[in-house]
Amino acid sequence: MGYFEALIYGVVQGLTEFLPISSSGHLALLPYFFHWPDPGVSFDLAMHIGTALAIVLYFIKDIIKIIKDFVGNINCLIQKKEISDFYSLNLFFAIGGTAIAALLIKKMAFDFGRHPKFIALNLIFFGAVMWACDFWGKNIASEMNKNKILKSMIVGVAQAAALFPGVSRSGITLSAARCMGITRLDATRFSFLLSAPIIFGGALAFIKDFQGHLNQVDSGVIFFGGLVSFMMGLLTIHYFLKFVAKFGLASFAVYRIVFGAIILIFL
């Protein structure tokens, strides 16, 4: 793998990790379209770390506040005081829901999920689901600061479905949130903040195989790919928040359906 391939992989990772069009689906299809070899575990690790750091940097103030609130909520529970801000607890239960559901479906996703036709069907079906949820979802004031543990866990469990390439982590979490009446901007923010530990968890999954594949790709190429995914991730987060708040998710649903159809026709 050279710098050009690293650039393409980094751009695709940085864009699709946060857009509701499935990063795993696009990355899995790149070798089919361009006949490129597998970039290797070390390169995958660098790209995941790049997008994870983009989330942390962009939402650093929010993350610090969430951590402080979570510690404060634990103290309130110990001292049997009333909890005033449930945002951090909602995130915690959403992450827990993802972890439990992911453990149950992980083997199935890796055994059957990477075939191009299966990815295409996921792109089309879940693209239509996302459009429907966004179109009919009511714009109720954000409830993520309130005691909505069940809603948070539903979003978290839905996120685990993104282990199947073509589903899209952000797409399925936004669909679940919009179905429950959470506004587009608040649903997107919650989805992004929920993604940080999940992306870091995905990176950790690569570490166990990292040493055996360390020499598979040049270290300069690895660093370059991670840097590109980081920079594209920052840009995507910034402009996607504004775009969704103003225009919704319909355009991404159309892209998914068209792209899925192209895959079915040509692959």
C-alpha cells in the first residue's frame, strides 16, 4: 500500500465514520472496486484512532462535563440525593446496551456480513428506514438530559447492528433516536458522543493482532492514513451537525439506496 491508497482510505474513513452511510460498508467495498489488497490491522488501527481523536477533540468540553457529571451522579446515588442531569447516565446505559448486544451478534456479523450483496441490501433497507424515521419523527425538545434510561438503551442496542457493514453506526442510532421524537440536532450530538468509546473499543479490538501485522504497511503510510482520517473526521463532524439540523437525512438515504443498487448491478 502506498500514500495514494492511504489517502483514499483515510478520506473514506473520516467521511463515512460520521455520515449515516456506513464506514465499514464503504471500506469493505474498496478492495472490490479497485482490486487493492487488505490494508492490514495496523492501518485499520491508525484510521480508527484518527476518527476517535477527532470526536474527542471536537467535543472535548462536552466530554469533560459528562465525566464530571457522571462522577457527581455516582456521589448523588451513594448519598441518596436527587440527580438533576441524566445526560451522562443516559450515555452510560446506551454504551452498555451496545456492548451487550454487540457480544450477542458479533460472530454472526463477521461470519456473514461482509459479502457485497449483503452490504448493498443493508445500505438500501436501512437507508429507507432512516428516511422514514427522520420524515415521520416528531421534533420533541431534547429528552437526553432527563431520566430516559430506556430510550438511551434502545439507541445503544440499535448501534450494535452497525457491526453488519452497510447498516451504519450513525445511521441506525439517528434512526432510533428520531423514531422516539428526539430532535435532529440533539440526536446527532448524542450519536457522536456515543460513538467515541465505541470507536476506541473498535481500535482496541485491532490491538491484539497489531504486533503480528506491524510490518505489513510502511509506518509513514500508517501515520498518514491516520492523520487524513483525523482531519476529515473533524470537518465531517462540524459540517454534518449543521447540515442535518437544516436539511435532515433524506439526501443520505437517497445516496444509500442508489449506491446499494449500483453494487447489486455491477458486483
